[in-house]
Amino acid sequence: MNIVMKYSISIILIALIFFFSCSSPTPKDLLKESIIPKPTSVIATNSSFLLSEKSGICYEGSSEEMGSVAQYLADKLRPSTGFSLPIQSVSQQPGSGNIYLVLSSDNADLGNEGYELEITEDLVTIAAQTPEGVFRGVQTLRQVLPAQVESNDLQEGPWEIATGKITDKPVYGYRGAMLDVARHFFQVKDVKQYIDYLAAYKFNALHLHLSDDQGWRIEIKSWPNLTEHGGSTQVGGGEGGFYTQEEYAEIVNYAKDRYMIIIPEIDMPGHTNAALSSYAELNCDGKATDLYTGTRVGFSTLCTDKEVTYQFIDDVVRELSEITPGPYFHIGGDESHVTPLEDYIPFVNKVQGIVSKYNKKVIGWDEIANATLLPNTTVQYWAEADNALKGVEQDAKVLMSPATRTYLDMQYDSTTQWGLHWAAYIEVDEAYNWDPASLVAGIGKENILGIESPLWSETITNLEEIEYMVFPRVVCHAEIGWTDKSNRNWEEFKVRLGNQCKRFEAMGINYYPSGFVPWN
Ligand code: TNX
């Protein structure tokens, strides 16, 4: 080899080394990321952070709870990136290339759930007042990584994140979904899967509709026939099922680890055929009814003037409250068409007393506002604005679940395979384009606890069908509950939503590919 060749090879080598060691980060624009719910503020600095096999997840301090949030993040990122992402407790800001979770009180304005996510070329930092805030920030971090990060299988990178700073907090403190496990029963693993989906969009409450005419789904040790008999079937005559108290506790804990509370609902005095068929004494005529597997509503009622009815309710509320750490107990109260109003009102008054005796706050469907509400009772508006207004007059808070906007069992249009349409067909734009604080004259932001999206399951039998009815509408509701009205706009939202489809696909979600959304 002559000297010229040797010289050229060295130059090429040096150039290559230089290229690989100092290759500058790809410019990326944080403002172009399709984050849902839309954050309060995003500042872009137009460079990128590269997550690599050298990255770790560091959290400040020795708090076990912060360690769990770090673990949750690691569990999300490891399968798709293939990186080991070791978790480490640190006492100061870590070096370059890491993710850093920190409790910081700099910004008191963030409240319980707010967070700041700062991405520089060197470090990703999520700072919040509480581990819960950090957890919400982790959901945003997932969404600024490439969509394949959501896959359970190894994916190719590069795992670049646009640099900048996101400051974020929710408008409403309660952002919920309801699952009807009574009309059709869903296994614990399906409920957990649903919780995971909801957590990704920053929901913090799951309301379980645990009893109805067609089935009783939660073990009550002092009234065992409720599940033994009352849980033995479902709509259409299938085998039904129920959660043991241990399984329910497992759901509660799974939700808790994702900063979601469970709201148990025992619907009464109507929607109680499963109980009435399990215990003869709960009927006014002392005769047990037959099990029911149809879909009619409004034909059943507990006997409101029997003492045993209140002993029964006391036992149920006591046992269920003991295994429910969240502050709420939902007493139903809807569609009690065969309970005369003069019986319904004292019934609801008494039941509120039982619930508060066990230190829970009452939630009930809007009809309960006909009774005298205890302070701290919440009225869930679903059908009758006048009822909700009666609640507001009594200083109750309102949980917004207008059937025409939030009912996830309503069909998208007349061709939708599952669901009902008694309230409306709800296309994706209809699900998005409304504001809780201006829907009903007389119900303003100060009266509203939050929003909740119910999925009734008369026609829904498995997780795939749940997914189809829920996605993408529940994502619209996630943004309504989190993002200020001034920051929401359908034309802009639908583009962000369209960009979520890669994430839905990576998560394996069977979503409805609405023609109103520019899927990308
Ligand atoms: C009305 S919404 C009901 C439910 C049904 C639902 C079907 C409410 C409080 N009651 O019992 O499942 O419609 O969409």
C-alpha cells in the first residue's frame, strides 16, 4: 500500500468515527405530535432526544410509589424497544440519555394530576407534585414516542423524541367510563385490559355497573344466593358469572396502580330482578321472580316498605364499601317505573343514609334528584336535564353523561353492527363536539364534577365488541374531560385522532374506522 492510499484510508476512518460519534440529533417538532388529550401548553425546541440501549429510568428519592411509576413505564417501554431500561433511585438529576421522574413543588399550580414533561437532547424529565401527576405525564411520554412503542413485540427504532416542554393539567377532576358487567358479564382480564386503555388517555375513574335485572355480579358473603343464583345467567341466556370479593379487590388494585378509582354501582330500587329472583323476601308478595334474560327495562322493584330490604341494602353497601377504597358508592336509581314516586323518594333518602354511614359519597342517576339529597351527593345526568337541575338547586354536583353524546352503546350510524340507538346515533364528531359546561342552561363548570362515558352491554358480549364501540369515541371524551374548551377544536382534533390509529393498531384495539376521521 502506498503512502497516499494509507493517508486516504486514515482520513476516511477519521471521518467515519467523527460522523458516528458526533452525529447531531435529528430535528423534530414537538408541536407536530398528536397528543390526546391535548396538553395545556407545548413549547417546541426543534431537536430530539434519543432513547437507546444505554438509557435508564431514574426517579428521585426512595419513595416506593415513585418506584412503581418507574416500573410501570419500564414495563411499557421494554417489550417494543428491547432495551433493558434499568430502574434506579437517584438523589440528583442523572446524566445524559436517561429518563428522570421527579417530585417537584416548583409549580404549585399543577395540582394533583398536573405535570411538566421536559425533553432536551440529553434528558427526559417528568416533574409533578405527586406520583399521580408523574403517572399522567408518563402517558404523554408514551404518545411522543413513535407509535410502535405500544407494541408487545420487538420493534425497530430509532426511538427519537422531539425536544421541548409540555405543561399540563386537567380541567375536570373526574374523568370516567362505565362498564355494564350485568347485562353481559366480562372476565377480570378484560376489565383490566379496559383499565389499561383508559389509563393511556388519562381517565381516573371506572364505574362498574355490578347489578341489574339480568345478573348480580359481585359476591356478597352475607347474601350468597345473589351470585349463586342471581349471577348464573345474562342477556340471551348465557352462563353469566360474577366477581368474588378477591377478584373485585384485584380489579380495584389494578386500577389503583394506574391512578384510577373504581365506583361500584348497585342499581336500586329498580333494575333488581336478579336480586328479587335470588331472595323471595325482597319481593312485596314474598315470591321470588324468575331469572330474566331479555332487555326490557323498568319492570322490577325492591319492596320499599319492608324492613328486610334495608337490612339487605345495609349488608351489601357495608361489604362492598369495605373493599372499595374510592370515595363513591353508586346507588343507581334510574328507570324505577314500577316504584311509585311517593315510595321512591323515601327509599332514596334512606339509602343515602346507609351509604354515608359507611363513609361513602352517593352517586345516582339523575332521577335521584327528586329526593332530598345529602350534601356531597352527585347526580349523574344521563337523560333529564330537569332532574339534573333539581340536583343543582340542592347544591349537588353533576356528573355529565348525556346519552346523546357519551353513551358508548349508541350506534355510530344505522349500519353499526352492535349497540342501540334510542338516544341517538353518535358519530365521532358528535361525541367530540360539545362542552359539558354549556350543554344545559343552569349547569356551569362550577356545578360539574366531571364527565363519564357509559357502555351498556345489552348487545355487547366480548372485548372486541367493547373496543369497537368505545374506540375512538372514548378518546374524544378523554379530551373533553381534560382539555380546556378554548383549546379544543374538532377540525384540529380529528387530525390528531387520525394519527392515533397506529397506536390503536400497535395496542391491538379493534376500533371503528369512522369516515369522519382522516386516518393516517
Ligand atoms: C338506559 S342509562 C338505562 C340502561 C340501559 C341503557 C341502554 C340508564 C341510567 N338506564 O338501563 O342499559 O339505557 O342504552
